[in-house]
Amino acid sequence: MVNFRLFVMMVLQFFIWGAWLPLIFGYLPSLKFASDKAPDWLAGLLPDNIEWLFSQQSLILNAFPLAAIVGMFFSNQFADRNFAAERFLAFSHFVSGLALIALGFVTDYNQFLALMLVHCLLYVPTISITNSIAFAHMRDPQREFGLIRMGGTIGWILAAWPFVFIMVDWDAVSARPSDGIVKWLAEALGTSLTGDAALKATRFAFVVSGVASLVLAAFSLMLPHTPAKKAVEGEVSRLAWFDAMKLLVHPYILVLWIVALIDSFVHNSYFAWTGEFLKSEQVGVAANWVTPVMSIGQVAEILTMFVLGSVLVRMGWKWTMIVGVLGHAARFAVYAWFPENQWMIIGIQVLHGICYAFFFATVYIFVDAYLPRESRASAQGLFNVMILGLGALLAYAICPYLKDKVYTAGGVVDYKGLFQIPMYCSLAAAGLLLLLFWPPKESLNETPVQ
């Protein structure tokens, strides 16, 4: 029964994130937030030639990775040391849920940015807090955590499906004569909102996400009690990530850290551009089916995680990671050269799960296997700085500008040129792994790696 509650916790935790992330990249332009100009209160402090890096859209999108960096270095440990985990979870999701609901109705830029910062600064620490709660109450974490954490992937998938109905043009559907419930439903699900109406309906992504956050806030009070962790003598320093930085003197760790930055940039470019690309005239996916199509990657992620262990045994660390990175290159190549083949574009979404499991999940397993026991948590945080922090910051700073100002002419986006950027970045990352990533046969604990 406890594991079921932990599973539901994970479902709700990642439903919240998955509901708004894929759709926000098209929603911000509909609010007339600029991709090449900073907000007025910041523009006067910046040179003109770098103002686009701090554009209105970039600042909003980068609230999450900034919160990830702050959370990894400060917020997570503060929460762990001072609050019962389930109570911190309840408070954070209650306040951030209210902020999310408000985001669905706010159109003023400064108010939108402030609300997004409130949500992100409170939500990001809960990602690790939910893990802490789960590990504190599992009898056999090695066997049980994978199934419990799978709830998060399922939650992300479930978040895609409300929009199949929310984005339907119900006015057009109601004007048609009814010819049986089955046929009526089929026609309804194929009648999507378009243009400004579709963008305006996207605001309900924040409302749905906020309601889920409030539900998790209430549900958190039914989770098993997880008291605050007390610091003990001899415990690793609060600034243990300084020690983790010293691990970068090992060339194979430094190479992997740099590749993690590149792959994170590519991974977040997928979220920044795919939603609008699927709705474009070239591909022609209806607006109400965009998030379900993108959720195919999460379904593939579940299936891929089941075989990851055997793949690592057969292919080894290097080639498993290379395949994961090259998956991005293959997907963006299809985007660039076959945009009018809708079924190929939809089918290639399965690579998203393979890219995630074969690179990001493998990196975390590698860190656990190779790095010293006393530094593993800090080393995981070190890689999270790249994966959730700096890589996302880089993508969200430049992706809106590239799409709207560099690769758009006459209102038409040059997707072929745009998608070659992450494609070549992926090829470069795979090349770095192939040529420079040579982990030793023994970990830094001087124990053989199986």
C-alpha cells in the first residue's frame, strides 16, 4: 500500500511538469513576448548585441533551469535539513499550484515572469524530495525504485491526453448533425482549434497543471511521515559539490561532463521546437494531438528502460551512450529532410525515449558505478548542473531567437536549416565520446566494474 502511494506521488509529480512544458514554447509568442528583446527594466543595462540572450521569452523559459541550479546547490539541502519531506512537498505544491493556475490568466509580462519564478523555485526541489520520500520507505530500493519512478513517466504521458479534448473546436462540432455517438466522437477528436483560438486554449495547460499540483499538495499529507534529516558529525560537507568538481581532473569524466552539456542543449531544443513544428503546414498534426504525439517518446522510454541493463552488458558504456546521442541526430535529420512525411515524423518520436535512457539514464548509472561512494550524490548533482541547468539555459536562451529571427523569413520558418543545428551538435557529441571517452576498467574506488 505504501508503494502504491509513492507511485501515485510520482505520477502527479511529473504530470505537473509534462502538462505545460511542451506547449509553453508556442504560447509565449501568442502573448507577444519578444524573442529578441529584453524586458524594459533590463534592456537599458545590456549592450544591444547581446540583448537577445536575455529576451522576454528566454527569461521565462530559463526560470526552470535557474531554479534547478539554485535547488541543487542550496534549496534541496535546506529542505532536507529543516522540514518533514511530505510537509515541504504539500506546501511547495500548494503555492506553486496557485502560481500555475494564475499563469493561465495573466498576460502582463512582469507578472508572468514573477509567477513562473515562484512556481519553478518551489517545484524543482520537490523532484529530489519525492525521491527522498520514496527511498526512505522502500524495503528494497534496487528492486522497487524503478517501478515507483516509472509512475513519473506515466504521469508525463497522462498529461498529454487532456489536451486532445481541451483543444477541440467544440463550436464547430456542436454545429454538425449528430450521426451516432461513435462517429460524433471520432469527428470531434479530429476537429482541432486552429490559429489564435488554439494558442489561447493553450493557457489551460497551466490550469490543468496547477490543479494537479493542488491535488498533490493534498495527497502529500497522506504520504508516510519522512522527518527532516539531521546533520551528523563526519557527514560530507554541505559544499561537497566543490569536491565533486575535483573529479573533472579525470579526462573521461570531463569529456562526459562536456557531452552532457551538448546533449542537454539538443534534448531541450527538441522541446523548444517540436510542438510548433508538428503543427506547421508541412507536418500538419492537429493542435489537439501535438502533446499525445510527443508522449510517444515517454512510452518508448518505459520500454527502453526494461532493456537498458542488457544493452549495457552487450554494448558497454561508450557505445550505449553513443547510440543515445546519435538518436537525436537521426530524429532531427528526419525533421529536416522529411517534414512532409507525417507518419515518419510521428514514428520517429520513439527515439526520444531511446535518447533519454541510453544517454541520460546511463550517465547516472555510470556515475554510481565509477565515482567514490562519498562523492556520488555530489557528482550526480554536478552532472545535473549540466543536464537540468546549463544545457537547458543555453537552449532556452538561443532557441527562440534562432527560430523567430534567424530561420524565419516572411513568416515562414526554415525548419531544414534550423534542425541541422542540433543534428550536427549531436554528431559532434558522439564524436567526442568515440574519440575521447575511455573509462578505466576499475572505478575510483579501485573496485572492478561489472
